[in-house]
Amino acid sequence: MGGSGGSGGNGHSGRPSPAELKTLLRDVEDKAKAETFKTRLNAEINSLLNGYNTRDTKLINDRLEDIKRALGDELDHTVDALFGGSVAKKTYVDGISDVDFLILLKKIEKRAPADVIEQIKACLDKQVDGCTVNVGKLAVTLTYSDGMVLQLLPASCIGNHYRIPDADGAGWSKINPEGFFTALTKVNQSCDGKVVPTIKLAKAINDIFPEELKIKGYHMESIAIKAFRDYKSTKDYPTMLTYFFEKAKEIVKTPIKDSTGQSVYVDEYLGNENSQERMRLSQTLDRTLRRMRNATTSEDISLWLSLFGEN
């Protein structure tokens, strides 16, 4: 009676069989490999972020002072509007968050934006050394010999609103960027401050897309606000970046209203809902998403880095 003491059904007195032990050991090894991969991948991505965030603040401020002196009596004051502008990583001048500085000028509302922009260019050409000055419909871009790029958006301030060149560069558009900045700040804080770095990583991936399939910077930030508003998953960059692309491939199919008032939609360049351009972009984002998932499954860090154009 009771001499065998309970075998647990495997005939080994509750001890795992060799086959079970092998499975347990394999599970432990797989978990350890996965943790090691995750640690190494996060380290690599943090290294990329450090590179994107590298800024010579003193040099930027010195150059801003040169710009202020050059503009002289025309200048009211400047606003640092940097969120991920050209000084940190190449982006597009297509929204309030993509420029480096708002250059607030006096009494410009009755003048054509093109005239104001050309006047800024003339002043900078004459008085600021070590850079080339180029103009577009909306902004002035300074490219320095050391590779730094500063984008300046002419504007005027009326109460709590700014006026900047409209999308066609033909007139002035009243904007209120506070709503956009507030929404971005809120969603970033709810994710432990990791949404903004995730956007920077997404911009780096976007930067190697074919030109016609690139998402404009302001649009990408607006996608992130929608995507991460109710985010509940793990707050590490590989997970959040994968989640961003998973959401983005659906979000881009439908226009996003512009909370700043700069235009009706932040993504007018893609046309109507489910347009051919939107569907092509969605397919590109889906392919990128599948590459991310395959890279994670294979535990090959070089596959992840290739998404950013890194060897």
C-alpha cells in the first residue's frame, strides 16, 4: 500500500522525464536568447537615437544670433519651434513642427509671403557667412559648410495666433499650434516620454523610402498622436516602432484634420480617402512592418538596422 509514493503519471516519482527535461532546457535557452537579443537591439536603437539627438546647442544659438542681427529692424523676435527639424534629421518643411525657428517679423500681413521670404534671403546672403541660403514657398533654408541645416519660417504674431505663409505661398494663414503641441505632449507623457523618440526612429526609416512614398514630417507626428492615444503595450522602442507602423498603414488611408488650422488636412498631398497614393503608401508601410516582424523572429539585429539604412 502506498509503496510507490505517487509517480505523477510519468513513472519517475514526479521528476521530469529526459524528454521533458530537454524541452524545459530548450525553453530556458530560448528565453535567454530572446532576452539577450532584446537587450542588444535596444542598445543599438538607443545608439541610433543618440546620433539623431546630437546637437551643438551653442553653435545653433550663435548662428541664430547671427540671423537676428542680419534681420535687424525687421525682426520682432524668434520662437524655437524645433521638434525634429532639419538640424537633427532631414525632414520636410510642411508644418509648424518641422521647422527649426519661427522668425516673427513686424507688419508683414499686407505683404506677399514671397516678398518677405526674398527679403529675408537678401539680408542673410549679405550678412551671414559660411552658409548658402535657399528659399521655398514657405520657408528659408540655411545650409552651413559643416552640414548643419536650419529652416526658418517667417511669421507674425497676433494675440495667441501666428500667421505663416499658406500652402500655396500666396497669402498668410492663421494658425494656432498650441492644440497640436498639447496633444503631442499628452500622448508622449502617457507613454513615458517615448513617443517622440519613436517618431524620430520612424522618420529615419521613412527617410530611406523612395521620394514619392515618403511621409511628410508633420503628417507622421499627427499619425503618432492617433496611434498612441490609447497605447497599452510594452514601452520599449522596437515594440512601439512596430506598433506605429501597424497603426500607420491603416491611418494613412484616411485624411487627418489639421488641428493647427494651417490647412484642412495635414496630409492633403495624398488626396482623398483610399486614393491611389494612400493605398501605395499603406502597402509600403505594411511591407516595412513585415520586415520588422521577420527581423524580430530571426533575432538578427542587422536586419533591424537595415530598416534605418544602417549596414
